[in-house]
Amino acid sequence: MGRNKEFPIRLSVRYLPLLPGFAWRNQPMTKADILLEARPNAARSRQPLTTQVDSDSTSRIAAGLPSASDRMLVYRRTSESNPTLIHPNQARSLDLASKTRSRKSPSTAKPTPDQLKAVERLIQKGTCDQAAIKAKALVERFPAHSGARRALVAALECAEGAAKAALAAFEWAEARPNSLQAQETLLSYLTLGGLSLLADRVARQVRALGGATPGYPLPAALIERFLQMPDGSRPSVEALEHFDIGKLYLDAQEFDIAERRLDQVDIFAARNNRAIALFHLGRIEEALPAFLAAWEADPDNLLALGWAARLRLYLGDETGAQGLCTPLALATARRADDAIIQVGTLLLFQRDQAASEAFERIGDAEWFGPSLGPVISNAMLLHLGACAACRVGRRDEAERLWQRAAATRNNYPLATANLAALRRPGRTLRRPMMLDLAQALPLTRITKLRSLSAGAEAEAEAAMDALNASTAYLEAYYLSGEETLRSLIRILLKDRVDKGDAEAAACLKGFARLPIGTGKERFDLLYFLRRKGHIAAEEPVECLNEAETECTEVKIINTEVYREPADSDLPDDLLELLNTSIELYHDGELDAAEQRLNKILERLPEHPVALGNLASVRHQQGRREDSRAILRKILATSPDYLFARTNLATMLIRDGNLDEAQELLAFGMDHERLHIDEFFALYGTYAQLHAAKGDQDAAQSFIGQLEAVSETARERERLALIKRAVDPQGFIKEMRNRITALTKGS
């Protein structure tokens, strides 16, 4: 309730309201706190990040497996002669405490019915994370008990998705090979995941235990087609079964076990997946030669080639990475897994035309279309094709492909986000969000970051150091990533700038020129670099304007903005008079307000706030010369009182006395710390000064810096008034665009 008690001088639309604000960034944030802010929200973080793997899907899909709707079934035997089929999600409502129909465990130790019911109740309430924790504890205590295993499968399905549940079902079936329920549950997940050869083996065990297996055994001719690999090889059935087991672990993000399981599997897709596991374990120096060896053994293995190009860039070998893009651009993908990596990698390396042509070449492929395979692969490939079309300027085609991707996979998030951005009025989508976090950085290290608690400074530092991708790699993914990935990359690069990395600083400076993020985010990057000494005091830097139409030169002032009110220097009785005068002023009772202010000045004749507010009253009464005289009196006794400077400068600007106005304002630019009201007054008046000089670019640079700090509704209202004062026609155009957007949205 202190110095912020300043009346504004009302000058038509140049009115700058000066009202108290709230604390803003007045406490330092640790790296751990910053990382917590950057994490996905709670609803998203519940589900694991999706790993992109080699599914070896083409030959299996083309061979005529049951339809997608048929594969979305879970086997559950209700009687020897009457098997029924249910969806996996219905497993949540199963009675987890019901007795298993297989032979009893040789161990007498078992969970109580209440323990199993507790897990079931948590699932029904939707507190799935807690259910999974309790179920895991039960399995650790009672590893041979089917009820505990069944509870874990249901809890993981609810908490972390089908991939984790499928692995739990596999481990249950391994622990209880003679449990019909375990084998049936595993069979359901294998069928759902398209792991056909392993499913066929499990189906034999189900039948041996008396269960029914619709669709199995697979015909011999169909199995033979599965064994014919795209690279011309023919592995054994046992090798494909081991591949399927490795993929179970990979999909569940158990990368260390997946790597060991796949190490000796002599199938090209297994070699791909082992290298992917190495990447997600952070063992990049091992993953790169593994991918290169896989490509050299099979030149049509575009998945391996694309990954190799990415990892060369990860390790900082830009020339080598670009060299691998040349054969990648010329090749035609033989299956969806190859096409996804091919198109995505070419886009990552800004080879937009080559990516578009690669996508077009697969249009007539036998495997492309309704029978493409897993829904996620179909949606991803259509989405990447849309990104390529958008990048080369074919907006209508991009929109159609994103619509197809969204329809294919229940509003595929990247597709729906890009559609919304594409349809923004007055904007051109130039940098569509192409890739997500799971495709950019090792998931074991991302998981570590996501698990950090607030204040874990040392752990946060170590976790960021472990994400040691080259700056060029991070820049490439920033240009092509979705919001969460871009946010993390900004944090990683800022951390490197803190450690003196000039290349990271140059990269962040370049981000301010890109149509990515908000204007506030772009200015925040420049403020950060100014504070760290990577932008000089008078150095002009380019920043893309809020409308994303052009870059303007701005000078970043190293000023800390705070919001907490300052303590008043007035005694209580005079402070009450000041508060009353403010209320009377806003109610239009100017004479009554003047009386209260004069009472304050009788005791403190040079008090700057009381004098400044008296100047505002005189101005509103039409006594303009009196107002000017009071403001000059304030500056003679309190030259650092910023509101007197900005209000007098505003009057001088209106009179055309621009040089004196600039002299008054220059004093304020030396302040290292300003209250939000002072910041608005100073920068808003500077914007008006440059507009009066006819320099709209400079005026807009100050507007942009006000946009960067505007957080509250009141601050946004102030910003709108300043915009209207600086550029009335531009303000009207902006309002029309907003109304149009709202009309379209409704």
C-alpha cells in the first residue's frame, strides 16, 4: 500500500493506469523447480511416453490377420464349452479376489481377500497409480499367486496403459505356466499387440489347459508368410517368438531387459529394436554403430539409416549426419516403420521437399492404406505427410492429412494441435509440431527428470548433464518438436548458457526470431541472455513480433520486474487520507480528493506521491499548467520518482516536445529493478514517444516487452490501452481478428 498510490494523468487514450500489482518472480527458482514446471500435466504424466519401435508389422498385416476390431478382444473362459470374449478395459471390473480356475499354488502364502479388494476399489475409484503400487507389493510378497498377478495386470492397464499390462501378463504366464487364466490373459494382450507368433505358442498352451482359442492355431501358410522377412531372410518360428518377447519389454520401456532379450535374435527388426533400446538407455555411442551395421547389412533398412543420421547429429557430427540423409532421401520405404523414420528424419534435417516426395512415393505401395497396420503407425505416417505438405506450402493437403490422422487415432494429439494452429485467423503455420519428447531424447533420462521432486537441485543438475545431445541436435528438435519438448530444450540450453556455452546462447538468440511459442516466451529468452551477459546493453537484437509477421530490432534492458507492494512511508492517518483521496478521484469527486491531498501536503509538503496525485487532479480539472508545474517541482526534489517523469513526458509528447520527453525517460532506463506499474509507465510512454516520432518498429518493440511481462487481467487491460494509444488502427484490426476467431470458435 505504498508508492503505488499514484493517480494517472488522463490524456485521452494515452491514459496509463498505475495500480498496485502482485509479486512476480521475486523468489529464485531452482533447476528442480523449473523442471517440475516443464513436466507434462498430471493427466498426461499418468500415461507413459510412447516408444517408437520396429514392429515388423508389414508381413503380418499383409498376411491377413483378424481385423482391428477382432484383435481388440480379450479371452475369458466362463465354462469349458462356452468361451466368451471381452475388451481389455473390462478387466478393470473383474472380481480380483475371485478364485483362480487353475491348480492351486504350491505355496500356502497368499494375499487376503481384503488386500485384493483394496486394489479393485482403487481401480474403480480411478486412483490407478495407488492401485498399481499396492498390486506390485502383493506380487513381490506372493509371486506365485494368480490373484495378485491378475490385480497387477488390471492396475497397470488402468495406470500406465496396455504395454505395461501386457508385460505383467507375460510375467504372470511365465510364473504360472499351468494357470489357464494367466495364459488366456497373455493371449489377449498378444493378440491386441499383433505379436502373432508368440500368441500362437501361448494359444497352444491355452488349448492344452482346456481353453478355447478362436482364430488359433494360425494356418501353416500364414505362418510361412510371417517368416518371409522384407530383407529376404527366413528366420525360425522360435526366433520370431523371441523377437515378440523383446518387443514386449521394449514397448513397456524395460529397455535393459529388452536389449538383453534381443541381443542374440538374428532378425533385422530385432537388431533395429536392440539399437533403439540402447538409445533409450542413453548408450548413444553403442546405438549408432548398431544402427549403421544394420543398415549396411540391409541397405533398404531405412529405419536404421534414419536413426543413424539422427544419432550422428546427437553426437555433434553434423556433416556425417547430413551425408546419411542423401541416400535416405533417394530411397523408397518398403514398410510403414521405415517410412515413418524416413519422412520424420528428412523433416528434422529441414529437407522438406525430399520428405514430401518420399511420402508421395509410398502412396501406391501395397502396404499403404486401410491395411497399413497398427493405428498408431497409420496416424503417425499421415501426420508426418501433413507436416511435409505444410512445410512446402500445400496447406489444403496438410489439412486433409491431419484430419485423416486425427480420425484414425482418436484425435491424434499432434494432428489436432497442428489443425488448430493451421486455422488461426491471420497466421501462417510455418513450423508445425512434428515430433514428441519420446522420439527425441533417451526415455530413461526423461523418466528420471519427471520423477524429480521439488528442491532436488543436485539430482536435477545431474539429470540435465546426462542429456548431452549436441546443441545442433536440440535446435533441430526445437524447430520440429511439440510444446513439451520445446520447453525442455529451452531449459537444457539455458542450463548450458549458465555454464558458459556460447553456442547454446547463440541458439537461444536465434529462437527469438522463429514463429514458435508466444511473444512472451521469445522475449523471455532475450531477457535471459541479457541477464547472462550474452546481449550487450545497447545491442539491437531481432525478435519476431507478436503477430508473427516480421522481425523487429529491440534493445533488451536488464531490468528485474517485481510485483510485491512497497511499504508506505506515510503514518497511518495520512495513509488513510491518501487511500480515501484515490477512491474519491476514481469516483470523479476531484475537489474532495484535492482536499485530502492538501491535508497530507500540509504536514509533508514535498511528498512525491501526494504531489503526483495532486498533479493528476489538477490535470483532470483542466488546470494543465498547474499540473506541469507540480510535476516539475517533484522532479526538482525527488528526481528518481519515475511516475512524475512518465506523466510529464506524456504531456510533452502530446505537445510535440519529443526531445525533452526523451531526456526525462532516459533516466528510468538505468534502473535495474522496477515495479510492474513503473515498468508499464516507462515502457508505455517510450512506445508513445517512438510512435510520435513515426518509428512504429521501435514502438512495437516496447509493446512486445510489455506483452512479455503481462500476466494478470488488469495488466492485459493496460496493455490494450497502450496499444490503442500507440497504433489506433492496428488496435482496431487486432480486435476485429479476435472477434472473428471467437465467432469461428463458436
